[in-house]
Amino acid sequence: MYPEIEPFEHGMLDVGDGNLVYWEVCGNPEGKPVVCLHGGPGTGCSPGMRRQFDPEAYRIVLFDQRGSGRSLPHAADHGTDLSVNTTAHLVRDIELLREHLGVRRWMVFGGSWGSTLGLHYAESFPQRVTEVVLVAVTSGRYDEIDWLYHGLGRLFPEEWHRFRAGAPEGAGNLVAAYDALLNDPDPAVRVKAADDWCDWEGSIVSLDPDHRPGPRWSDPRWRRAFARITAHYFRHYAWLEDGRVLREVGRLHGIPAVLVHGRLDLQGPLVTAWELDRAWPDAELWVVHGASHSAQDPGMAEAVVAATDRFRP
């Protein structure tokens, strides 16, 4: 990955609905614009995301999606209204940020949930997109979300048993059950639900038995926001019709793309990236053998940097 860098510009963008979105720009002020969409939803940006792009070639734009990271109001606060935090709101925020920064067209980069958001944004505004790079590809299909919180338990039975035990007995939809717990009036209920949710998420991200999530996973405030936003989005299947993102890939005709995916990604199985590659003639699928969903797995960082270098001016 490229050396660590600091933003040369940052701010808070008023996107309406009482929300302020944190944004930053680093790299070359005259470079090729690229917008970086973080995963989760609700993880917020991290300094390491800046290092995936050549700082001499790119004008790197990062922002924390509504309610996460440094954006306000923060989803960890019980009173924060998430009814104005949906996929449609995020797509509109991306466009508002593009206009605010005076960018005519830019490259779209997204990982995990950010790949779903990036695809939906690019399909909504293809005239604003030059290229696309997606990592750990997801599309928001219903079976992808159901697999993540129900089906994947077959491969992680002990961890899923603990996750299942955190929901009320008899709950059929665990995401909906946790969404209710994470919005419970009792703070202790919300904290325990966030911990149970994050423990499950952290246990399935990598196949490396020695894998340890980053330091922010131990931050109680980050855990509450991440769990609350993720459950909120996936309870509603991201407000996307089932299969919509893959059905509308024809809108991306002529936009080149690279899809980077771990061969052993259990959180987001390879089939979605494979089907997207087949439906998108301008896309190239790069499979990293031995890697799972974690960006820390061997070969993933090198592949991601090679993908962004692929479109370096």
C-alpha cells in the first residue's frame, strides 16, 4: 500500500434532514478524482483507506456515511433519527459532495457494503462515473443478507449460537430482532445487543484463526453505531428491490471496472462477483486465492492497489 498521508482539505457538509457529513480530500489536488465508499454500512472511513491510491495521481475523496465516523448526529446516540438514513439518502449525499467539491466526473471505489452503494450510485448517475473498482463485492440481494445472518451459521455454529442466543426466543428474523433491541429504551439492552452483533460480525470476517479486528472494534461508541446502522439497513434489505443492482448493470455499459474478490470469502461468497462480471462486459474479475472477506488477508492489499493503479492517469 502507499505511504500514510493526511488530508489537505476537510469539512462538514450539510446534506439536509439535520445531518452533517464529514468529508476529506487527500493526495494530489490536481489529480484524478476518486470517491471512496466505506463498508458496513456504518463503519466510517479509516486512515488506511487513503493508502489504496497513488497520492501523486489521485485526488482522493473520503466521507463518513450518515450517522457513522465523524458525521453528525451519530447513530450511537439513541435519539438520532435513522428514518432519514437510507440508501437513497446516501446516493443523494454522494452527488451533493461531488457538486460541493466541483468534480465533474470521478472514479468510484467501494468495498463490501460500499460496493453495493457504489454500484447503485453508478447505475443512478452513470454520466458522473469514469471507472469503478469494487472489493469484496456485494449487491444487496435478499439471499446475500439472509446468508450473512442465518445461513452462514452452518459454517460458524458456535459463534452463531451465541449470536442467536442474544435475540428473543422464537425470533425468526434475527436482523429485525436485533434492530428492535438496538433501539430499545433501556441503554443496557442496547449495549448488549451491539456487543452481540459486533462479536458475530467480527468472527466471520476472516478465516485466519489469529485474525483480530482493528482497534475501533473495541470502541463502545463505534460498536453501537455500527450495529445500529447495519441492522437498520439490512432489516429493510437496503431499500433495494431484490436483484435490482444486478438487473440494472446494463446502465454501466462503457464504464470499465475491476472487481477484486477473495476466493474464500464466506461473508460475501464469490458467486455475486462472478455473476456481476458475466453481466458487465467492461468489468474484469480478479480472484485472490486464499483470501476471505478481510482486507488484511494475504494478497488482498496488493490486488486492491493494482486495481486502483490500473486506472491511474
